[in-house]
Amino acid sequence: MLFIALATFITIVMLCEWFVCSKRLFANSTIYKYTYLTASFLVGYMPIIAILTAANPIENQALTTWAILLVITNLLVKIPLVIYLIFHKKYKKHSVIAKVSYIMYVTLLLLSVAYGASIGRNDIQVNFVTIKSNKIPKSFDGYKIAQFSDTHIGNIVLSNDIFKRLADSINKYNVDLIAQTGDLVNMTHKELNPQIISKLKRLKSKDGVVAVLGNHDLGFYVPSKDMAKEIFDSIRVYQREKLGWRLLENQNFFVHRGGDSIAISGVTYPKNLNHNNINSYFGGSNIEQALRGVNDSVFTVMASHTPSLFDSLAAKPVDLMLSGHVHAMQLKIGKWSPSKFLFEKYSGLYNDGDRQLYVNDGFGFVFYPFRMGAKPEITIFSLKSSN
Ligand SMILES: [Fe+2]
């Protein structure tokens, strides 16, 4: 019912805008009228196409996605219209230039959305990072860790073939360890259907796959506590038993090569960022517990969904933190991303003395089926001893 009401609303908004534009802006030109109508309808209805073709349509999430896109699209379309109307009154000779720039603007907007919703969100980017430390034993020289993050499986639309490509892309590099740093699902464990599981089970590495829980894996975004609890319990079982991953909930283990070892730790999402009041069963992050038995002489990698925990690591024996969560807000122009206004550390490698943080841009998407500049990322870390 809500879906039909919103569909009617978006149609009315689009028709009103078209009426205003064609009357005031494109009074004498049929081609401008219909170009505008087509462009605004395609941009406006992109979220509906995404919802209808979703691998796991989930009503609440889909409607949120749609509503946000509706607002963004309408704002973007209205801004140049207002600018044009202001200039048109004072400088009539500019009207042709204004019309052309307006059409170009709408076309550019349409092309950007179409690119981000099709090629941009499917074009896997593999980044390579070398981590040097005198704590890395010689026997771990060249040890490779692949990281992927924020798959948000339920939001993937059109094809789940991207998970086969994810696994094949990682397997190509013959890595020692794979780290999945949270938000595997978007809303519920049910997104991990047999097809997706079979694709993720293709992942191969010598020391297995380690994982941590992100906010979307914890049942934060469902209406009832019972549902949240079922998701929280099931996602852990699914990752351990169906996928065979080593899910680290404030835990660690050691990897050995000959007589040497490094520590791999994983910390759960912080309780103070809990959006659904599920405190009764959700323990949250515990860095001390995640590092129990690890001393400062051992090179230690910590997986944490949110990079915000990096600031709590002072005097803790962590050398490299692997995070995700930010997605670079799915928009990067060169190295710039709007996420810089919300997150101090939002994409790529950061140094704090000998300690390093890597924020992976994530693989799937939230809010809108779109990625531009911030491509779905796989990071391959190579450890190098600086002894
Ligand atoms: Fe995420």
C-alpha cells in the first residue's frame, strides 16, 4: 500500500515539474520538453527499477533507498531550474545558453546515475598495499592478506554473479589469508541464500577466511527485538557453519610459519553505536579481550568494521587495523570524497607512528544502487619485514 502511495507521489512530482519546465523554460521547443521529460523520468524511476530487480527485496530498506533518491533527484533537477529563471528575467539573450546548459546538466546527471548504477558499482578494483614493519618476521616476508568489506548482499541487484567475480579476483593472487571486515549482509541472514553461499565458498587461501561483524550484521535495521536477535544469532552460525569462516568476536589467533608467528585479531562493532537497543544480547566491542594473550613483540593485525576504533588503540599492541564501514559514501572524485566531512579517516591508508589503518571502500552499496569513483574494492596487503 505504501509502495503504491509513493509511486503515485513520485509520478505527480515528476509531472508537475515537467509542466512547470515546459511552460516556463521550453515553451517553444518540443524537443527540449521531451528530452527533459525522458531524462527526469529515467532518473526518478531508477530506484524503482532497482527495487523490482533486487536479489532480496526487503520492503523497509527498499523504500528508504527510493525516498532518498527521490529527494536527491528532485533537488538536483530544481537547482538549475531556479538558477535559470533568475538569469532569464535579467538577461534574456542568455536564454539559449541557459537552455543548452540545462539540457546538458540533466543529461550529465542522467549519465552519471546510469554509469554509477551499472558500470560503476560492478567494476571491481584491486588495490595493492605493502605493509613494512620490523616486527614482521622474515618468514612472513611476502605473506598476503586479501581484504573485502561491506558486501551488503541483499542490496545487490540484477545479478549475484559479482560474488563469483569477487572470489575469482581474490583467488588469482594466491593469498595466505582473507579478511571480511563486516556488513556481509544488509538486513538479515536470509540474504545468505544457497547461491550466494556457493559463490562465497569459492574463496581460497592457505589460512582461511576471518570475519568480523558490522552494524548491518547485527539486526539493527529490523523493527522488532525478536527479529534482531534471530538475525544476530543466525548470521554467526551461517558464517561459521555454512561458510566455514573464522568469525572473530573480540578474539584472536596466531598464524605460524616455522617457529615464527603473527597475531590476527577481530573486534565486534561498538555497543555505543547500537541503533536498535539490542543491548541485552549484543556485547559490543572489547579491545582488551580481542587482544588477550597478544604481546607487543608480535606483529598484530586487527579487523574492525568501523575505523573509529583506531583512535582507541593507543598503547595497544596493534600494528595494522583493517576496516570498512564508510564506503567513501560511494562517491570519489580522485581522492576527494564527501565522506571527509563525516569521517576523519574514510578511505585508504593512514599512519599513526608505527601503527597503520586501512579503510577499504567496500564492495556493495547502501541507500542507492550507485558507485562512482569509489569502485567495489579488494585490497591485497603484502607484509614485508624491515629487519
Ligand atoms: Fe557498510
